[in-house]
Amino acid sequence: MTSTRGRRLRPVWAYGVAVAFLVAATLVSALVGAADLNPVATLAALADRIPFVHLPSSLDSLDRAVLFEIRLPRITVAIMVGGLLSVAGAGYQGVFRNPLVDSGMLGASAGAGLGATLAIVYLGSAGPSAVPVAAFAGSLAGVAIAYLSGAVGGSGTTTLLLAGVAVGLFLTAVQTYVLQRSTQDLQQVYSWLLGSLSGATWQQAGEIAPYAAVSVAIVLLHGRQLDVLSVGDEEARALGTHPGRVRLIVVAACALAAASAVAVSGLIGFVGIVVPHVVRRLAGPSYRLVLPLSLLTGAGFLVLADTLARTVVSPAELPIGVVTALVGSPVFVWILRSTAAVRT
Amino acid sequence: MIHFRASTRTLALAAMAVVSAADALAGCASAASTPAGTASSPAASSPAAAAGSSFPVTVAASNGSVTIKAKPVRIVSLAPTATEDLYAVGAGPQVVAVDQDSDYPPGVPVTELSGLTPNLEAIARYRPDLVISYQNANGLVTGLGKLGIPVLIEPAAATLADAYAQIGQIGQATGHLTQARRVVATMKAQIAGYVRQAGAAHPGLTYYWELTANPFYSVTSSTFIGQIVGLFGLKSIADAADKASDGGYPELSEEYIIKAQPRIIFLADNQAADGGQTPAVVSKRPGWSAIPAVQDHEVIGLNDDIASRWGPRLPQLVAEIAQAVERASG
């Protein structure tokens, strides 16, 4: 065990690594893509946007449109979605003291799927514009139903998780039934369920920004309480914390974070469960560190994954869920093997 | 939760692959069948069958040789294209039920039946003597075979010749071979007319065919649609992504679409009532104003149904393409 203490990064280094990872991922992502923009000219065009910096760039108006209207908004949305999913996953893992929980738990993914499906199937011409709102509302509703169902069964976190599984399966069944009644919408719905950042816009980023900011702030402020919760409800009470209240607040904030992400990206799995574990392996179990580091690392991870998705088979694309799991799983296993276990 | 997610993803991939897989199947079908109008299919070789009224007939469908003992009078169609074919060849009065997606011609006997996930008992309830579908799902062929009901699988056509062959086959199987041949001859003449009118060589013209938006699925020049647009000498911008998708239906990167500067954009998911992408919506996408097709108002909202079927209304699709090509090259 002594060797693992040595491996663990000190907080300032951990922050440094996470920030460097995010910045590097963002830069790489900004410089590559199917449009094959000149990297030097692209860098110059980007630097030109920094206040008081004026750099000539050889990018023509078409290249600029690609860079500023297509590539950058997509990277921005990837940063937001990756950060939100990871912070939500870490928050849930803390609340439930369970390492297998992720951001789609408690009926969040299933509720979002049902919301999006209902919008696509029943709203006709208003469907596409209503999908983000419907997914957002569905995701929150899914968590609310799961939380209320679980709360009736007692105060234990296991009850709450099981209720979440039941609610999730129920909502998925409804979603499948609705879809089965309207097979012409199959492709649209499945494209959404698979998750994608294709077609991301500045408008989307702006629309989820307020929810993202509020939810992330609330979760980050509860790092200490989650650390206290990790020793058990009885002990937490003895230390002056109200486990039920903390749980409700953090679950609500995580639900809001995940719902904001899902609204613009569809269902992207794997991120919310893997990123917090990687962070824990590198920086230790304290939620005061795990939460902010998950935010940064998750953002960088999703930017990288999306960069691969849109460049590996360029000019074609891969579904981002394929990349997060295909590349993420081996990396995750490698990190698991090369570091020692950490309590969640 | 994890199990649910995995199965959703599998299903999703399956759904995305429906187009391309069906297309691959069609390749097998085209090897087995011959274009209608030639007299080389097994039943057509007998003199009586050539008139289209003699049974039993044996047709070489994609699911093998299918023998139909007597002229079918209770036909169930589980495919919108097959439904259109049936009515075009004059077998409409013999049709008792069509699936939930069949909507043309108006007045077809629409039911809750599904070609995607067929329910054998529900189909059997109509006491059919012939069932036509586009895929052999849920053990359709074997299951109905046990009940003595012949099933024709007519998958998505890979070539125009396939589409014509299917119409011939459906005509033969229903006792309307002569009219089926007339339908095919008319289609060929109309399509040839449109190509003559707009010209078959446009080396500089490229197009982007949008199957879906977000993600942006398109077609390469080697697909059924690609071949039809190719009649006018147009090249798909998706050809560069050919290697990434065996079926010819790659998901394109948005920045590539803009950079490729297509001269014409065809929207095959355009029905506004169904939440489709109209030309107005496409023109307003961020960054898309840099595309010549958008600047020149060459974003064409197609009839979704006609653009996704391979039946007797194909000449209408070719006409829509011809008009766009004429404008873009004029």
C-alpha cells in the first residue's frame, strides 16, 4: 500500500495534470478534422480571437466558417457534456457509496429516452426542436419518480438504487412500446439514443450553460459532505451532517447536470462511470478533489473521444459511444491494473 | 441498467444497419432474378405463363424459388414498395391487408401489421394465400411456410434492374405479368426521357444526399440512390467516405460536407409534418451558407416516401432530380 501512496498525485499536481490534459485535448481537437484546415493558419486564426492579439491567417471565409461555426461549437459542447456527465457520475457514486453508479442512473437515461421518443413520434413538425427540452424534462422526471419511489421504501441507498433500476426499466418499456407503434421514426430515435455531438451549435452551448453552471456549482460545494457521508449515515449524523438532505440536494444537482448534457448530446454512456474512477486512482478518494478533477478530466476525455469519432474514418464519422467504450475500456483496465484500489 | 444500455445499443446499430443490410441482401436477389421483360425466369419460359395468367408459377425471389399454386386472391403486403408494385400491376383487388407503413396508393387496406417485426398469427388471421415483405424477420418465411402460405421477400433494390425485376416478379406471382411488363416499360421510357432532357454528363456537378441530420447520414454513388442520381453524371460528396461504410451509407462529418462544397443538396427526410429537415431549416444551419447549393437555392426537399422506396413512382423521383440538375447546370 505504501507504493500506492507514492503514486498518488498531490492536489496541485493533480489539478495541473487535469488542466493540461483538457487544454491539450482542446487544442488537438481544434486543429484536426475532415475539412483538413491548415494547422498553422488555424492556430493563427484562433489566436487572432484573443483580445489584443492580431495575427494574420491564411484561412479563407469558408475555412473560417468551418472552424468557428462547426468545429469550435462542437468542441465546446463536448467539453460541457463530458464535464457534466463525469461530475454527475462522481456525485452519484458519492451519494450511493457505490462504484457502479453512473450519470444515467435512477431513470435519468430512460426518462430522457422516453421524452425524446415522445417528442419525435407525437410532435410532428415541432419534434426536432422539442427533443432537447423533452429529453431534459424526461431525464429530470425519471430521477424524480425513482427518488420518490425509493424514498417510500425506506432510507437506504440500496432501496433507492433498486427503485431507480425498476423505474428505468419501466420507462424504457414505455419508450419501446411507443416506438414500436411508429416504426417510421425508428431511425431518428435510435440516432438520438446512440448519442452524438454531430451538428452541435453555439446556441445549444448557450442554452444549457445556465443549468450546467448552477448544477456544477452545487455539486462541487458538497464535496466535503460527500466525504463525510462515505463513512456511513450513522457516523455522518454524529458529525452533524443530515444524510437525507445532502443526498436529496446532490441527487437533484446531478440530475440537472446529466439532464443538461443529455439534452444536447443524446445518451452517451461510459463517461460518467469511468472518469471518476480514473481520477480516484490518480488523486485519491476525497470528493473535494474527485468532483472538480472529474469535471476537468471528463471534459478532456469527451473532447478526445469526439475528435477520434470525427477523424478516424474521416470524412465519415463513428458514433461517439463506440469510441468512448472502444478506446476508454482498455485505457480504464490499464489504469485499474497499474494503480491500487481506492474506496469509493 | 447496464444490460438495458447494451441491448439498446445493439438494437440501435441494427436499426442503422437496416438500410445497408437490406441493400446487401438485394445484391443476392439481383443475382437470382432477371429483369422483367426478358423471358428467362423459370415460369415465364412456358408459353402460357408468358401471358401472365397460368398457375402454378415459380418465381425466384431473394428467399429462393417460391411456387404459387393458384392465382392469389388474398394477398398481404408487409412492404410499402411491394404495396405500390401490387397496385401498379393491377393486383390491387387481390390485396386484403397491407402493413402500417404502406400509404400509397390512397385507399389501400392499411392494418396494424408490421414488416419490421411481423407477428405471424396476426398475418395468418387474414388467411392470406400470398405474403410479400422486404425482409425475412421473426421467422416469417419458415413460419408461414408451415401454414402453407408462400412468402416472397423483395428486399431493398440494389440497382434499377432489381427494382424492375421485382415489379416483374410481383406481376408474375399475382397473374399480371403482362401489365407488369407494361409498367416497367413505361418507367424505363419516362426515366430515359428525363435523362435526355437534363443531360447525362455533368462532370462538375456534385451533390449531397441527406438521409438524416444530426448525425448526417448520406449515400455514395454506388448505392441504389447514387446510381439513380448518377444517371445524370453527378458525383456524391460521400464517395470520399466510401471505405468507412461497406453498405455505402456513411455518416459524414459536418465540416466535411461544408468543405466539399456540394452544388445540389437533396433532402430525403423532408416531410415537415414528421419533423423533417426542410430546405429552409437546412439553409439556416450555422456555417451552411458557405455551401454553393445553399447560396444558389439548390436545396431540394424530396418526397420522402418516393425517395426511400424502389417502386413504380421512381420516375417521379428522377423528374425531381432532373429539374434540380437542369437548374444547377443552366
